Amino acid sequence: MTTPCVVIATFSPLQGELEAVREVLTAIIPEVHQEEGCELYSLHEEVDGKLTIIEMWSTRELWQAHIALDTVKRIQAGVAGRLENDVEVWEMYGIPAGDATKGAL
């Protein structure tokens, strides 16, 4: 696909592990920002304590390449044993509607 790939990845830290998971993610994010195709890689904290990364990649192929890189392996290793369940990941593609600056990432 040639349209930007938007990805939502949610991490559900175990009780007492929020800070540790946040530190793992914030330490690696600057490196991800340098990866080819990374247009957005932004960490957010949900009101229930989950951490969500909102990502946008130039293409699906570049997102798939990102998944195979060391940065993702280091995130996986860093959060191992600190999450209630597996990271939830949603891959999606925008459907532009309305104002072009507000209707799509």
C-alpha cells in the first residue's frame, strides 16, 4: 500500500510497573523517530494507566521493516514480564473526510 499506515499499540502494565514500562518506551522512541518512514511515533498515557503509542509510517512496508528492527526487539525485551497481557496492535489506513488538515493523519 502507498497510503500512510497508522498503528495503535497499547501496553497494559502490571500493578507497579507503569514507570518501568514508560522508561523503556521513552528511551527507545528517539531512535524510532530516525527510522525510515517514521512520520509519527507518539506515546500517550490513558486515564486507566495503559500506555499507547500512536504511529504513522509512510507505507505498510516501512512499518513492517520497523517491526523487524532492533528497536522493537529491545522494547519487547524491556517490557517482558511487566505487562498484564500481550501488546494490543491495530493497523489501519485513513479514509479522508471533511477538512483535509483535520480529517486524516
